[in-house]
Amino acid sequence: MESRVLKPILAVYLGLFLLFLYGPFLVLGILSFQQGPEGGPQFPITEWSIFWYQHILGLAPPSRVAPLPIGISLFRSLSLAFMTMITSTVLGVMSAQAFRRNFRGKTLAFYLIVLGMIVPGVLVGLGSALVATTTGIERHWWSTAFATHVVYTLPFAFLVMLAIFNRFDGSIEEAAWSLGASPVRTFRKVTFPLIFPGVLSAMLFAFTLSYDEFSRTLFSSGREQTLPLAIYGTFTVEIHPNVFAFGVLTTLFSFALLTVYAILMTLSVRRARRVAIQESIA
Amino acid sequence: MSKEAVLHLEGLSKSFGDKVALSNISFSVNQKEYVSLLGPSGSGKTTLLRTISGFETPQAGRVTLAGRDVTSAPAHDRGIGFVFQNFALFPHLSVFDNVAFGLRNRAQPVPESEVRSKVLEMIDLVGLQGLARRGTHQISGGQKQRVALARTLVTRPKLVLLDEPLGALDANLRQRMRTELRNIREQLDIPFLHVTGSETEALAMGDRLIVLDNGRIGQDGAPDEIYNRPASANVARFLNRYNVFDGAFEGDAFVTKYGSFPYASRVTGGESAYAIRYDRLAARPVGSAPGSNLAATYVTSEYLGSSLVHLFETADGKVVEVEHHLSNGPPDAYEAGHAYALTWKSEHGIAFG
Amino acid sequence: MTVANIAAPAKARVKTRAAKGLGVAGTYLLLAPAMVWMTLFLVVPMAMIVYVSFWTQSTFKIDSTLTLASWRTFFASDTYINSLWTTVRIWLIVLVTTFLVGYPTALYVGLFVKNKTLQTALLVVCVIPFWTSFLIRVLAWRPMLGKEGAINILLMKAHIISQPIEALLFTELSVVIGMTQIYVVFMVGPIAFMLGRIDPSIIEAARDLGADFWRILRKIIFPLSLPGVVVGAIFVSVMVLGEFATSAALSGRKVNLLGNIIVTQVGSLKWALASVVGVILTVIMGLVIAGLLRVVDLKKEL
């Protein structure tokens, strides 16, 4: 049958595909070890060195290459991501909890929330810049950019929590009520511990999306830049391998985040498995 | 020994959109009663339980618990215990913490020093000694059932509702649990309201049986009374012990398509039907015996342990069951496909309509 | 009387009614903050874009007198009209390329890889780049595509070409390549998901009836994967239409998408014109999404 021939061909294709996906990273990584400060952002590698990593960390001797404005913008990005994560996760959990019953306007509310992830950043950014300019509100990363970040990440948090609640067996909440626990207390002691893996996922999503967010922030953060904006600023000028070194570091940071998340998930998933077992008995 | 009702339902009605689940339900439950609620799926029995406990709000009617009107009280404020069919144990808590939950999380929590002794006492009572530290996924179905029970009983509710509690258990376990449930109720002196779809369970369990028929009360009385004198054709059907025939009264006679059937009991009103219990029928060779006659061919028999149920089929395809209790002597042998005459005494016939 | 199957409907009912403890007022209260936030910070800004597109724009000031001036400016200018066609053209090309590049991968991972763990692992491997910085991913193509970039060097070393290919960087091609790589994962995911849900016995049955693989692909596999293709197409379309960073970084300002126009106009404080472009972009996106949703009734298929 054809598929016996097709399978290995597709497997090879997969290999090429992954090369296509990861190729630029590899090149980026290799070039980050370019000689500095004279080395340029292309091949060949004149000399292997870790100059550019030192440059990023501010440890290199001064040269004609301006250092990337990392310090304060990194702080801003992390703070913004943290604020966004908390806000959109809380709003997402609340909204998903509301969605557990039917009510009038449910479909409209759903689309309103999901709209936040569909509309491209350039439009939302433009809109918020317009509102800020015409109403005279000053644009800052912690106000206007924060608002648009939450608009963007809330739908993701919401959808994750919707999926979690969908599989959640509500009868244990009723059991808690029948035992005398108020709905608030039930949420604290019964519901929340069990939906926690979902909450963790929502938080990770929101944090990562906000940390990397760029197009909306371009319009709404005012004069003080977040990290992606600082990077974007270097696009139009000459590129030096310090950006590559930065790229490698930032990628490692993302991997570290993912690893922390994976560890936390494995710890919480043990509880989730118990729920699954309970459900399969009934 | 007060005869004042613990639970009092008055005119309870509940619909979901167009579908009427409960219609004008009224009854009371006393302190020392074990009440079984029987009905097929769709009869509203689970809805009734959920309305009493507060998980559903009725459109009309009143729920009174120990003299207090709880109709609009939220579920966590009623003091009514609920044992779920799927147990609904808290999967992230141990057996001990599951049982202790109500004591620790009610509006006025019990001090922790008392919690320990109360919980352990209850764990003993339901037969779960030694399992206190286990997780809920480390115990068997029967043990889960007991945890669900213990968890509710330790809070000393005024009434316990059980929603098909034995449904998820295997037959052996079900038998044992029936006796245990009765014993526990006796010991703690709390009224139980036990919902089931199984007529054997309903007949065996309660001092009192309420049959639910399409959201209304079909019959309410002692099990033997209902068993011997079903109040309607549907109740007779739910008991799974009666052959029910369509027909109508013509004057004083009850006429079916098989002829006129004699009866001793007549229940007026409701659907017209004729009921004769499985074990009141006998099958004889054609033309050999007087009395009510119904022609049918023999199909097969089912062995139920203490009795044998013979299945016969009339000419138009209706299945008639004839039960023979083996304590009455050895059974007759029948030949498949042969015709027989089914006879019964008129004093056992019940005509409705 | 069997009790077993009574459990299922009862449990299903409980799931949807479970939030009873709140009451209707409680539900609306829980939902209110999110609704207010989205209205204030999404709906209002979007409405502003439409409104401002009709405002009067002078060189340095803007006032709210309504006029069609900016609209006329847009449609009268060749540059702007060109950017409109460029945007649509690039969108279509990238849509096709992400489909062509992504489908075989999704086919392999979703259909041919039987082990569920391996499937998930492969999908995670494909998705990991998504978790790294978008800008870095865009940037990473520069050293790949340049005259002295990795691709040219490899091709020259392998003696496939003697002169470096100039057209790889700072052209429309480079933008397409960059965008395809960045967005292809959004095609692979949904398609692999739909393919994974195909019951293998259907394919077995078709083979037993004598169909060869290409026929099975055309008549069975592809139609069943169509909802995934549509979802992927929606994701890719939305992102490509809103793009400006990739074209800025990889085309050296040669490729001007509508997104780029918005950015530059905002930079020169030409709010009205930027809003005009914003409205046009929104309309295009609306048409595209509506059109894609016509292809397959998603609610039913998913």
C-alpha cells in the first residue's frame, strides 16, 4: 500500500520541517558567539568568543556598539507581565465560573471576551492610542499598556478555565453545601484546589503572552519602553550580534519558565487524576 | 416518641421549562421512619430529592423541616444530609478529612479537639476502621459509599436524603448495605428518605413506600399494602410483579380483548386496566380447569433462585409472566410452543377504572 | 429495573446546574468586571477608530469635524492602494504556504504517529518556538537569508550555486518565508487535532473496498480535517493581516503592509489616516473570517 512508502517520506519531511522551524534559532545561537566588537551579524565567524554575552550583561569594555537598553525595560516587562497575569487569571476564573450556568446574553458575552484574542494588536493599539490622545490620558506601560495586555490575555485564561470547568464534577460542590459549607467556603476549600492546575496554566499563558507582547504595547506604553519595544528599536539600525546573544538568553529564559510550569503541573496533576478516577466510577 | 413530622412537603411543584417534573407533591416524614421513594427514570424522584435539599428551587409549594420553613433557605443552611449516587467524595482529601469536612466548614465550626473523636466514632460506626488515612482513590466502591454516609451522618442532620445510594454497588454488596443502612438509621434515630429505581430495594428497605408516577404521588403506604393492593395501573407496573392488561368497564364487568376478567378489588378513577400478580397465576393444559381463562403459548422460564418465572405469550404477542415459588412444591414442566390455559382466582384480580 | 444508565443523565444535569449556590445576581456580578474591562478597553477603542477615520486632519492638529477627506486621500494615492493589494497578496500567499508546508506535518503527526504520547511530544516540539520571543524569531531570519547568510553559504559550499542569491533578503520573498515559519504552527496544531480524531477503522474500511491512498486522502482524510484547516486559516489570516514587524525587519521597508502604514502614520501623528487604514483592515478581516466560517459549520464539527 502507498502508505508504507508515504510514512517514511513524511517522517523525513517532518525532520526537514523541524529544521525549518528551528534553523533560524540555531544560526542565531551560533552567531551569538561571533567575535566582538568588530564581528558582524553574519558569517563567517571570524573568531569564537563570548564577548557579546558579556556585552549584554554590561561586563564588556566600552565599544562603538551601544548596549541594549535591557535593565529597566526588562524590569518593566516583568512587572507588566506579572500584573497582567494576576488580573487576567482572576477575571478569567470569575468569568468561567459565571459561564457554568445558562443566562441571557451568554453567547454575546462569550464573543466579547474571545474578541480580545482575535483582533490584531495593531488595531487594538491604534484604538487605545486614539482614546488616550483624544481624552488626554497619558500613556504608560502600567496603565494603558496594562489595559490592552489584559484585553489580549483574558480570553486565553478564560478559555483554559472554561475547559477545566467543563470537566469538573459539580456534585462535590453540592455535597459541600449539604454539609453546611457556604458557597464561598466551598469555593475556597473544594473547588479552587481542584481547578488549580488550570489556574496555573492560565497564569503561565497570560504571563508569557504579556512578556512577549509587542504590537499592542508599541502604541500604548508611552515613552518608557518594555523589553520587546527596546529590541524593536534596534531593528532599524545596524544589527550587532549582541541582539543574538540576547535572543539566546531570552529563549533560555522561556525554557526555564516552561520547566518550572511543568514541575508545578506534575505536582498538581496528581490531584487532577483523582478527580478523573472519581468521575469514571459514576 | 413525638409523632410530629420532621419533614413536611406541601403542594411542591417544579418544572424545567416546559417539562413538568413535580406536580403538587405533599407528604410528611416522621422521626422514626425509613421512607423509600420508588419510580422509573423520569418520574421525578431525583428532582424531588434535590428540591427538598435545596439544590433546586420549586415553582410552588413549601418545604418545612422540624417546624421551620426552609423553602427559600439556601442548601447550606438547611441541615439536610444528602448522599449522592456517585458518592461525590472530595478527591483531594483523605477519608478522615472527608468525614470531618462538615464539622470543620459549617457556619459554626466544631473545635478541632472534638472533631477527631466524632469523626473516628462515625468511621467505626459505618465499618471503615483503619481506613481513615487513605485517599479516596484507594478504597473500594462499597467503602466510598460508607464514607459518603459517614460524612453526612457525623453532622447529625435532621433528615438524610439518599439518591440511589446502592446503584453503583454490585448485588452482594447491595444486599448487605440494605441491612446496614437500616441499622444505622435505628442507631442514630434520624429519618431517611431513600430514592431508588429498583422495586425490590424499595419493598425491602422502608417502613413506608412512596411511589412516584410522572411527578405525582402514585401511592403512599406500607410496602406490603402497596404490594398487595396497588392503587393504580402504573403503580402495579412499577412493582414489576403484576401482569397488566388493557381494557375497560362495561357496566360491572371488566372487558379485555381476551374476554371478561373477574375481579374482587375495584379501584375507581385513573387509567382503565386489569392487574393480576405473577404468582397468582397457574398454567394448565387447555380445557382442563374452570375459572378465568387466558390462552397462551409457553416460551421459556427464568430461574430466580427461590422461584421460577414462566413466560407465556398470547396470540397477539403480549407476554404474561407466571411465577411459581419453589417453596410451594416442584414446578410443572411445559413444552415450548404448546398452548396452555392460564387461570387465576377472581379474588386476586384487581380492576382499575 | 436497571439503574446504571440513570447515573449518566443525572450527572450531566448536575454539571450545568452546579453553580446554583450563586443565584442569577451572583452570576452577573462575577461576569461584570470582565465585561466592563472588554467594553472599555476593546470595544470603545475600536469604535474610536471608526469615528476618528472621519475626523478632519491638518498637518499638526486634528479636530472632530466630520469629513471624508482622509478616506479620499487613501483611495486617491497609489502607494496606499498598493499596500492594500500587497497586504491581500501576502496574506493569500502565506495562507497557501502555511497550508502546504503544514499539512504534511500535521498528516504525519496526527495520522501516522500512533503513540499518543509521541504525538503530544511532537506537537510540543512544534509549539516551543511559539513560546520564545516573537521579535527574536523574526530577527533570526536575517543571518539566515542575507548575502552572507547561512543558506547562501550552505548552498555555495554544496556547489549548488556559484553566486549568493540576493533575493532571499529584503524582498517580498523573505517576508513570506519569515511569516510562513512563524505562523505555520497555527496550521499544524488544529489540523493535527482533527486528523487525530479520525476513526482509523474508516480508513481501514476504505482500503478494504479497494481505494488507493490518494483517493482516501482526497475523499475521506481531507474533508474530515477541513474544520482544522479552517481554524488554522482563521488564526493565520488574523495574524498575517495584522502584521508589520516581520515586513519591517525582513524587507527593509520595501514591503508596506497596511499594518506598516498604521505604524508610520501614528508615528507622524496622522491619526485620521491611520484610522482609515484601521477600518479597512478590520473590514478585510471581517470578510475573511466570515468567509472562512462559511466553508465549514464549526459549531457542528467541533
